[in-house]
Amino acid sequence: MDIKFMKKALELAQIGSGYTKPNPLVGAVIVKNGKIIGEGYHQIYGSHHAEINAFRNATEDVSGATMYVTLEPCSHYGKTPPCANAIVEKGIKKVVIGLLDPNPLVAGRGVEILKNNGIEVISGILEEEGKKLNEIFLKYITTKLPFGILKTAMTLDGKIASPIGDSKWITNEFSRQYVHEIRHRVSGIMVGIGTIAADNPELTTRLKDRDGVDPIRIIVDSTAKIPLDAKVLNLDSKAKTIIATTEKADEKRLKSILEKGADIIVTPLKNDRVDLGYLMQQLGKREIDSVLIEGGAALNFSALEESIVDKVISFIAPKIIGGAASKTPVGGAGISYMKNAIQLDNFEILRFQEDIMIEGYLRKGEA
């Protein structure tokens, strides 16, 4: 029964995806006499937490009931009062928790409050599913660094564009729509200036069934040569555009970019380019908890080389275009020996009709 109700809580938590960042995704279910009498999830950053929404939606008195919650109830005052205190006040008899909260402001204190008030607490129910759901939050809250996702799309023979540079479209509509789902979930999207020059993308979120949240656009451009008429500098979007550049950028050019409404982050030079590690630190300070890297071959290799990638999502379309000059997803200097190749762990394979998607995590200690 614990697994059944925790699964329901996890399903509820998922509904808030894209709207709670940098807060976690949390779902809560209240059960009394074997039936659900209240459900809730964290809907939007700054608003009521899942536990409070479950209380607000309850169809009968919750005293003596059991609450299932995917993440340890908070014990501190943030945007909202502590949920652990509310659980005590409502007379909940038992709390079943999926995942203990690594947030230093919580870190077991929520459980302690519950136990000190005579509430039975069980934790670790569907814990791995809870970790997967909140992988972005878990990294960000413990390191203050964004969770990095490297996304690529290629043909069966490993090409991201034809010999003349044509790349629309390698993958099918279903794969591309899934990428927009990912954009909706993350806080930022990163590309290099080469992608801007070649494709002039908007880097927005376009969902078919609902309004999506645009990620903050991060353009890696060491000399700030981005055209002032580029789409990313002229969008009607709530999300900002950030130009990540270096001391090589002309001051007048930077002023013109600022006048377009964009922000600028100047990083130290590393290998005569933007220092990606420093950039991620600065993004983390801006509460950007996750970055989807949709760059070209050079940026993708640099991202792996600088260890800013946690997860790889690669789409493979059953097409062959060949061409010695056709670019591949990861360029740069490359890795000389197969024994040193970057490996993925815990990978999954999904199908989007004829396209295949491989998703995996960088093996710890690599890249």
C-alpha cells in the first residue's frame, strides 16, 4: 500500500515540472481508512507546498490520517511557513516519505519535528524514483552548480548536418517536441555563437498542449560578436538572454548588447575561450539550477572536457547522409584512446516512432 500511494504522490509531483524551479518537485497524498482524502503538489515557485495543497484539497477531517510525501517536509521559513509544523497542527498520525531532503536548511530536521511530536515516520519508499524525479534539485541544492544536460541529435552515421550545413530536420516531430518538454523543465539553455550564426534560433519553449516556460538563453561568445539583430536578442520572452564572453570583447559592443536588454557575464579566459566552469558557478549564483546544452560540436566537446555535463540525451534518426566534411555531435581535440572514452551509466533507450533516444549519466570521475 505504501508503494501504491507513493506512486500516486510521484505522479502528482511531476505535474509541477517546469514551474517550481529552483524548488524541488513534490507531491503529497493524504490517506484515511485506506482511501485518498486529499491530494496536492508543489505547483509554482513561491506558492504553497504540496503538503499544504493536499490539506486545502482534503474532502474530510485529516486528523489521524497518513500522509505520503515524495520529499521530506520542510522545517524552515522560506517563501512559505514550515510544512512539518502544519502536519503536526493538522493531527496527522503517520508520514511516509520518499526521499530525505539534502537541503542544509532541512536535512533531517523535518523528520525530527514530526517524531518529536509523536508522529510515526517511514522514509525511503520509492527513493530511487524520487531521486530521478529531483535529480536537478539534488545537485543544485548540494553544490549550487547547475545540472548540465548535453543534448545531441544525429543521423545513423553520426552526422549533425549535411556537407553543405543543412540540418533541418534530422529528427522527427515527436523527438523535437520532447526536446521542448526538456526546455520547459530546465532553467537555462546554452549554445555557442556558431549555432547563432548558422541557425539564428529563438531557443524558446513551444509546447502543443500548454504554455511552456522559456529557459534563460546563454550564448557562449568569447568576443561578443553576436549580431544585434539575432533572434535571441529580439524576443518577446520573460526569460533573459545572457551573453557569456571574455576580456577579448569590445566595450562598445558589450554596451550595445546591454542596450538590447541582455545580460553579460565576463569569464576568465581558458584555452583562449570562455571558462565554462566559471560560467556555471556564476549561473548557479543566479539560481539557474539546470542548463540544457544544445551546442555545436566544439561547445559540446568543451562542455564534456570541462566537466559541466551530468547527463547526455542523444537522438538518433535512421538516416544516412555521409560526407567527410559533415560535422559530428562532438568535435574539439577529441580523446586519443578508446580506454579513455567517456562512458555513460544508468542509461535508458526510448523510441519516438522511428527515432531512438539514448539517455544516460556520465560515469563519475570522468570528463
